[in-house]
Amino acid sequence: MLEVLKKIKEKQQEAKKIIGEASIEAQKIKQGLLEKSVAVNEEAYLAEIAQAEKRADELLNSSSLGIDQRIKQILSKGEQQAKEIEIKAKINHEKAVNNVLDIIFNRSEKK
């Protein structure tokens, strides 16, 4: 009977040792998975940031092109208005010169 108790005690110690080793191994596996999870999350985060930066650059370029186009439109319109004003000014200048000449000639004829 003593022999059986010794065997039981040995088997309990072996089982305790196996459980301890399994616990240590499980902890290592858990730590490895946690590290891999962090790495995967970080990669996904960096990929999302890169995608967001790319989209921001695209939007910036798009808005810059829109702004450049709008500036060109405004400048073109301004140039067109300046030409129209210049034409009207020449016409008015000619009318004014003709009026002055008419006044001068009509006064000299009246005398």
C-alpha cells in the first residue's frame, strides 16, 4: 500500500510539473500572439494613415487645380472687362474730341 501511495505522489508531482510547464508554454504562446496582434494592428494603422494621406494629397491637388482654374477665369474676365472699358474709353474720347472740335468750329463760325 505504501508503494501505491508513493506512485500516486510521484504521478501527482509529474502532473504538477506538466501543468506548470504547460502554463509557462501557454503564457509564451499568449505573449507571442499578443505581440503579433500588436504588429498586425500597427501595420493596419500605418496602412490606414498612408491611405488617408494619399487621399488628402489627392484632394489638395484637386482643390489646387480648381483654384488655379478659377483664378484663370477671373483673370480672363478681368482682361475682357479691361478691353471693353478701353474700347468704350476710346469711343468716348473720340466723341469728346469731336464735340470740342464742333464747339471750336461753331464758335468761330458764329463770330
